[in-house]
Amino acid sequence: MRLTKFSQLIVVGAFGVFALSAHAQSTTAVATVNGVEIPNSRLELMVNANVAQGQADGPEMRKALRENLIAEEIIAQEALKNKLDQDPEVIAQLEVSRQAVLVRAYQADYIRNNIVSDETLQKEYEILKVQMGDQEFKARHILVEDENEAKDIIASLKKGGDFAKLAAEKSIDDGSKDEGGVLNWSPSAAYVRPFAEALASLEKGKLTDEPVHTNFGWHVIELMDMRPMEIPPFEEVKQNIQQRILQREFAAVVQELRSKAKVE
């Protein structure tokens, strides 16, 4: 269980969607299986998905994808022969897949048709700088579900207990327990409020006297170090800020659609 970090919001793209290719697709079939054509557009879709994941487009990749498409078509034809398309569970899965594609298409269309101005991006950047502050912190924590267990851990640490060992044994934060509870350098604003406030109030090398409660559970926090915050230049994070703004605006659009929808 990882804490939500503010820094991730400006480094990681905000939409978990596939970008729809704007390139024109040929209608030429890449293969014909038992009289059924596999359109080139299907191959191009697979190529684009692989390229988006960092793979290089080339003859070898296209050959491998073509073979996959042929194998899938053969299997799909057999499934149809066995009337698996009439199975209620299969029908439900197909409908879910169809709906997911439509959702991604709507998101992609929204992104294409809503360009955020440089002025708006700059204003957002300035807001983010203020929120991030001028300090970042190196901390470690042990996260447990029970307050009394957290208090016992604090008592043990104050008696000389090994923080890293206790984190490995007791923490439910899978993202940090194997690292001795150590979290990445982050501004206090990167964390949920109770955690951030507790962290900002600590002195270097000090431990929280009481467990800190958040929606994740009960935290035992130690401030390991702190340093001046280095804020990336505007141009470096401009695209990610745009995604952040579009995410917020898209959420508002969805909420408006929800308010107008007749749901019974």
C-alpha cells in the first residue's frame, strides 16, 4: 500500500487511456484465415499499442504480431463453432470490453478537442510550486491497522528497537516495508494531510510520539533528513500539468453527465 505522492501527479500522466492513432489505416488484409480477412487496421492498432509501450516498430515486431493475430483468429473461429459466443458469461465479458473501448474513445476525443492554454498551464505551475513548498523530506514509516500495535512499536523503538526490522515484520505498506519503511524524497504536500502535518513538525532524526492516523491506517513516522526543494522547470513538466488539468476537467464533465443521467 503506497501513499499517494503529489510528485507523482506531475510526473505520471493523468489519464490511464490508450491514445487513438490519428494515422490513416489501410484496408488491406494482413491475412485471410478460412476465408475471413484480418484487416490491416487491426495490425496497426497492435503496432501502435506496442510502440506506446516503448517497443520499436519494425519488420520483426510486425511479423510476430501478424502471427498472433492469425492464431487469435483461428481460436476465435473455433470458439464460434462451439457456440461460446452464446454463453451468458462470454456475452457479458464482450459487453464489458465494448464499453471499455467506448470509454477510452470518449476520453481520447475529449483530450484531442480540449487544449489547455499556456497561460492556464503557467498559473497551475505556480500553484503547484506553492503547494510543494521549499523543503522536501526523507522519511520512513511503519504502517499498521491497529492503534495499540502502533503504540507498542513506538515504545519498542524508543527502547532501541530496529526500525527497518520492525517495518519488514509489521508494516502493511508493501511499497516500503522491504526497504525498511523508507519513502522517497518528497515535499510534505506529497502525503495525505495528517501524515504531512506530522512529518513537517518533526525534527531530523526524531520519531512521532503518538501514532498518526490516516485513511491508510496508523503510522509510526521518523524524519530521516530534509533538504531544499528543487522544483523542475516549467517546460519539463508542462505536458504533465496539462494532463493534470484535463483530468480535473474531465472529472467535472463526467460528474455533470452523471447529474443529468436518469438513474433508477
